[in-house]
Amino acid sequence: MSGFWNTLKREACFLAGAATTAFFFLAGADLLLPTSGLLVQMFCFIWLFGVMLWCAFGVVRHADCLAVILGEPYGTLILTLSVIGIEVSLIVSIMLTGGTNEPLARDTMLAVLNIVLNGMVGISLLLGGLKYGEQPFNTQGARSFLSVLIPLATFSLILPRYTTSTADPSLSTGQQISFAVMISLLYAIFLATQSIRHKSFFIQPKPHSGVALSFLMAKDEAEDDKHAHDDDDHHHDLEIYSTGYHAAFLLLTMLPIVLLSKKFAVLVDFGIASFHMPAAFGGVLVALLVLTPEGLGSFRAALSNRLQRSVNICLGSALATIGLTVPAVLIAAGIFDIHIVLGVKDTDMILLLLTLILSMITFTGTRTNALQGAVHLVLFIFYFILIFQP
């Protein structure tokens, strides 16, 4: 009996998600109507956002446990796929709630790329650089991520601006099908590279004599010895159980997020209209909801001098957003007859190109420092300024 209660306590986020889902589907639908009042809708938004975020942390916890059991890069891959599933369900749900959400998929993907490549990368590099001076990472892995991310981001967010088959920055039906197939195939090839053929590209490298700050060499070597047998992952604070247990609860904990996404979408639409916010802010909310747990994981890894884990999380999230979200959204658009706009605006395109160029420069070397993190954060701040003052 004590084991049962311990399980319930350990999986409190799932219980909260299940209870919230049951309430809103059985008795709380009227609270989401505009007639319920602004204060009630704000309370419901905070409630749903908090519960969904708590469940997202639960998904990350189980993914981390699976990472310990299965090793890298499978752990990061499971986490990325789980987060993308949440992201796609939120995007499709919000797009189905009204007719003014045609650019939502574009805005969400753009928000994810800016939050990940500038916000998460910037904070991770800044925190790690301030604590350790310089941090090593596997250049081959980072370049593998970027070599796929750059063309996919260009195909998905920039090229639709210049196609002539439609009157707006969108794709024709034939283009949607061919783009979805090509992007999926390229991402599948990358996954095979990451998980089978070149796993060593995505594992923390050993320290070498080229460290600029020599007094950090002893610390780097100690850290390398400490993590040598667990492939850059030590999760001493996690309670590890069987693979089946964590896989089952990962899916169960993700289920309330998917089911509540439709309810959450109604509140997002109402809030943007009531407070006269830019439509792109809806994409930011979706990105923040799905990326917060990953962001905290990246920050912890950088502070533990495990930068490769941060690189895998950040670049993996950015690549999966394009490699998985774009095909999934294009397929959903075809099924539900939704018109979506993918081509970014002029200012967003300049910022996106600058972000990709800066990422190439940052991950060309073998070590990072706080200056590189600060530059990424400046771009992140400019992104938010341009949302509210385009």
C-alpha cells in the first residue's frame, strides 16, 4: 500500500492533469465562454497554463530517466519527440479555434527558433562561461545539427515568401506534400546519423591541452572522469525505475496536455483579442509552454559543465521544430482544410538569417565562452522588441 501512495505522490503532476482534464470536459466548459467574464477567463488561463507546464516538467523527468537507462543520444531524442508532440497538438488546436490563425505555425516555429537558438543557447553559454571560463563541446555534432537546420529553416520559413503558386506566403497543395516528404526524409536521415551511425558526434569530448584558461584543466579532467561512464549524463537526483514504467507515465503525463490544448487555445484567442496583443504572441506562448522544461535542463547541464548536453537539447529542439512540426502541421492542414502561412516577414527574415549565421560562428570552434552567450541574448531581446514594436 505504501508503494501505491508513493507512486501517487511521485506522479502528482499526472493526477493534477487528469483531474483538470476531467473537470473542464465534464463541468467547466462554461467557464471558457466570453460571458464568464475577464477575471474568470484569466484565472482559467493561469490554471490551465500552470497544470500543462507542470505536466510538461513531468514528461521531461521521465524522459531524463529514460536517458539514464538508454544513454545518449536516445534520452535527448525521446525528450525532443515528446516536446514536439505537445507543440503540434497546441498549434493545431489553436488554429482550429478561429479563422485568424493562419500564421500561427509560422509564428510558433519562429518563436521556438529564436527562444532556443538565442535565448536558451545564450543563457546556457553565459552561465557556463561565467562559471568555467570556457566549455568544450563536440564540434562534429553541432555542425551536423546546423547542416540540416539551416536548409530546413530556409525551405520552411523563407522560401514560401518567394513562391508564385499562391497569392500569399504559403504553399500550394503539391508543394505542401513535396515539402513534407522531403523535410521528413532529411530529418529521418539525421536521426539515423545521431542514433546509429555517428553517435560519438553527440557525446561530450575529452578535454585537451588547448584550453585557454590552464587553471581550469584539472577541473575539466575531473569532470570528464566523473562523466566518462555515463556519456555526459549524471542524474543522481532522479528515482530510476523500469523502462516500461517511465515510458508509460511519459505518455500518460503528456496526454492531459494534448487533451487540454483545445481548451487552452480558446483562452489564448480570447486573451490576445481582449488585450489587443500582436497575433505573434500566441506563438510565443506555445513556445514558452513547451520549451520551459527543456530550457531549465539546458541551463542545469551548462552549470554542471556538461555543455554537450545543452547543445543536444538546444539544437535538437530547434531542428525537431522544423523537421517534425512542419510536416505534421502541413498534414494537419490538409486533413482539416486549414490555410497556413509559412513565409516570414522582412524583419523576421533578417533576424532569422542573422541567428543562423551567428549559430554557425558560435559552434565552429571547439569551446564556448560568456561573450558568445551575451551576443545571442542581444538577438533574443531584439526579437521580443520586434514582436511588440515591429
